[in-house]
Amino acid sequence: MPAIRRLSPETINRIAAGEVVERPASAIKELVENAIDAGARRIDVSVESGGLTRLIVEDDGSGMDADMLALAVERHATSKLPVSEAGDDLLNIETMGFRGEALPSIGSVARMEICTQSAEIGEAWALSVEGGRTGEPRPAPPLGRRGTRVEVRDLFYATPARLKFLKSERAETTAINDILKRLALSRADIGFFLNSDGRSRLSLPAETASDPAAARRARLSGLLGRDFGENALAIDQEREGVSVSGWASLPTYNRGSNQFQFLFVNGRPVRDKLLVGAVRGAYQDFLARDRHPVVALYVGLPTDEVDVNVHPAKAEVRFRDAGLVRGLIVGALRHALAGAGHRASTTVAGYALGKVQPQSSPSAGLWSGSRSWAGAAVSPGYERSLQPDGAGDMAYPVREDQASGFGVSARVEPDYLAEPPGPSGAPHEESGGESGQPGADWPLGVARAQLHGTYVVAQTADGIVIVDQHAAHERLVYERMKAQLRASGVARQSLLVPEIVELDETEARRVLDRAEELAELGLVIEPFGAGAIAVRETPALLKRLDVQGLIRDLADELAEYDEALSLKEKLEEVVGTMACHGSVRAGRRLSGEEMNALLREMEATPHSGQCNHGRPTYVELKLADIERLFGRR
């Protein structure tokens, strides 16, 4: 057996550097955190070739004298860790750094030069570290102010194997930008500036608002844009000494990854699984699995209630009472979402308007066989598809615009059907023309038509609303089923003739094993021979339930659940599947009363601005926007 020996300090530092400095962004994170702890109010970062060739971090913090500079590059030397009667206190950490590893780790794998000045007028000192070999502090030209400048060149030249695992220069620059954004959101009172290969990539002056919440909001709007500010819900809750504040997006304002979730614990940016899971849990009722909300959440709690000494990168934390923190976050987010009511993201309307292509003059195609007008194509057979197939098929009259030179047929719903009666039971009176204000008291307006058997068009006081009837009804049914389940269980209705669903034997057994739990959700099933299920009762709320599709989808979903996991724990997904199959389908013709009933219930139901998968249930277009499309504004 080889003899045990002590490793050299250079080797020890290089091993430690592998945990602390994974890529250029890691080095910049450590240096910027040092600047924050030094009391800086402005931090400038410059990088070349994604930080691999050269990176510089300059600050206007407290700076160091010669003795402190010499100690700063020694391993596990720090000025930040508090000292108690029992010694170094790792349970009450209030600074970003505390391990004393950053500078020696960076210096062990690169060429590093530090220049610092501790007073406005006085001596400046410099020190070089190259591949772990440390020089002596030496006098340097004054910086002209107090602060520190750290220059790192040829990162990982001393550990070439690390270079093989790095991504492209562009990817590394993006990672640096992301790190600085997260640090900038943690401290809105500090200015952050990033220059990459001579180009400004980030410019965030310090926010001067005295209220920290106002400063954070201004910084957040500067980073994420005005759209987020218009579609964000304020979060502010506290319980048992733990607080959570910040902003969270409406479900309809979502992204394809959780990259835009900014989470902070006592001002420290973290990527903690518990916090990410809490956000997902709060939104699982509203978003599909592949969509993610945009959030900026700040968790505050006593320093002895959280352990930040989990990993050298300091990106993970451990809570003494993890259940309390998770419950507070989920509760705060759901409270804010419930308060949003039927509100949907403003970007939905903006996206719709962006897709409209107004034409200043008719094209040649207007008179062609395709009968296109204003960018919308009408096939020659379209008129015939709207004609009745037999007597009694037409619910509403069909009229043709003969004066335009081509026949375009459309179902026109009479006004007295489209508008519900007033409080007295009599139809609402309209004065006509511009003075009439139909639906002024209803946020979603008055139904005027149904298009393609799928979309309800309503007129509001200052625009129009287009509703996806299936998505809207799906959300309403879902909320009703959840309310019934909480109150007394889902009411059931017996089928006159049981519905038989043929499945694979394994799938059938999987569903039948959960028969008792499904009965609590209003679905009563029993075996019907090998590989078949008889459905005898269904939830009373689901009037037009697609039983075959529901059972097959449930079989697929149950295959993904853990065997020990109950349906109650997966309640939202199961109820969501049932609501989807029992909602008004696209293509079903609705009467005026049904359309208006749908609108009124949407206004009274929380979260009705999006379906169970996070898609918007309606789009609202303001009259001013429509007028702009036609050049009236």
C-alpha cells in the first residue's frame, strides 16, 4: 500500500477550485459577492472571450491595506465569519461570502492580479497569484478612489482538463449575464454594469428609492421589461418569523423553462429544490408541466433558521423548518392568484394584435376564386358548409352580403338572444349609436356571436372579448369539482346503460386498483371481464362526459404515478383530466343565454383567465387598438 502523504498547498487549492470555480461565471459570482460584502455601491465587470481570456471586476468598496491583501489570498482566511464565545459562528451568517476560498481558488487555476486602495487618498497595493504561486504585496499607482480591482487572465490554464467541459464563448457570456442579473435583483441599491468584448451587455444604475420594495420593483422592471410589471402579482406574507415578498406572474404569462424564476434567501440568490418545488406546487393547478411562471421571491428569516454552508458554491440552503417555508410560499402564491380573479395576461391581446395583418387596399385575390379579404381566406365551399342540411337545422338566420360582389355567409344571432335580460327580467334597452354602453357593468361584456362553434365574441364597454368556450368551461367545471370535493364529495349520476371501456389487461387493472379513490371523485367503475371496465356512475357536473377518452387518459396518467401515491395527492391532475373530458367541446353551438351564462360565471370564478394547462381562456381587444388597425388613430 502506498504511503500516506500530505498534498501540496497548490494541489489542495486546485482540488478546492473545482468546487468553487466551475466556469468563468462562477469566478465572477465569487468576486462580485466579495465586492458586495465590501460595501460597494457600483460594480463593473468586463470580460473577453466569455471570461476565458480575461475578466475584470472593479468596485468602490472599502478596499484593503497591505496586510489584509496578503491574508485575502490565503485559503480559509476571511473577515466575514462572525465570532461568538464558542468560536467561529457558522449559524449566523449575514454576508454573501464566509468560507475564505474564492480568491485562493481562482488564483490556483489562473493568473490573477489584485489592486486595492483602502482610502480615498493614500497608498494602493497590488499582489499577483499565478497558478497557486503567490507573490508579495507591492505598492501600486493610486486608483483615484477607494476600492478593489481584480483581473483574472487565462482561466483554467493550470488545469487544462477543465477547459474541455466549458461551453462556447457565447454560452459562457450568457451565464455571466444571468449571474449578474440575479445578484442585481438581490441588491437594487447597487449599480451593476457588464461589458463583454467592448460591448455593453448590462447597465443597471443603483435604484435610489428609499423603500426597498419600490427599488426592487424598479430593478425587476428594468431587467424583465414592462410586460412583467403589468402582469405581476404582489406577494407579501409572513408567518412565525418567516416572510416572503416579491412578485409572481399571472399563469398566462409563462415561459418554457424555470430560468426566469429568481429566488433569494436573506438576500442571497439560490437555486434551492425546495423553493423551486414550492413555486411549481403553487402553480400546478394552472400550468402544464412544461410551462413555468416568472417569479422573483424574497424569503427572509432569522439567520440561525437557515444553513447556507451546504456547498462551496453557496447556491443551496437548508431550512430548519422546511415545511413552514414551503407552506408559506405556496399559500402566498395561491392567495395572490385567487385575488387575480379572471384576469389574464395583457400580452395575450398584444400577441393577437401582432398577428393581425391589416391591408391598406384590396388585393387581386379579393375577386379570385379563393375569396380572400383583409388577409382572411374564405374557401369557395365555406358558404355551403354553413347552409342547413335539412329542415330545422338552422338555429339562426343566414344572410349574404350580395352588395360586396361575393357571397359570404355567417350565422347571425339575434340581439335579443345575445343579451341577457336585465334585473327586472326585461331586455336591456339601448339608445343605439355611440351612446349605447352594452355590457358596461360586466367585465367580460355581452355575448354577440359564436364563431366556428368554438369562440364566443362579446362586446364590452370599450372593446371586444373573444372566449375559447372549451378552455373556459374546463376551468369552471374544474373549480366546481374542487369545491364539491372539499365540501361534501363530488355528486354522482347513474348511467342508464353502463359504458364499457376496452383496455389492455394491465391498464384495466391499474385503473380498477384505484376504484375506491375514483368513487370519491364521482366516478364509479367495476370490472367487466378481462381487460374491460364498466362505468356505472359519473360526476353530475360533467353532463357530456367523454367516458371512453377519460378512462384511457386516466390509465395513462396512473402509469406515471408512484404506486404508493394516492389520487388525493394527485387531485389537481386527475380532476383536471375529468374536467377536460366533461367540458363543452369545441364545435358545439351555444344559445345566447348559454354564452352569457358562461361569461357571468367566468367573472365570478377565480383563475378563470386560464384553463388548467395555463392557456388563456379569453383575449380582450380594446377599441383603441382595433381602431389603430384600421388607421382611425
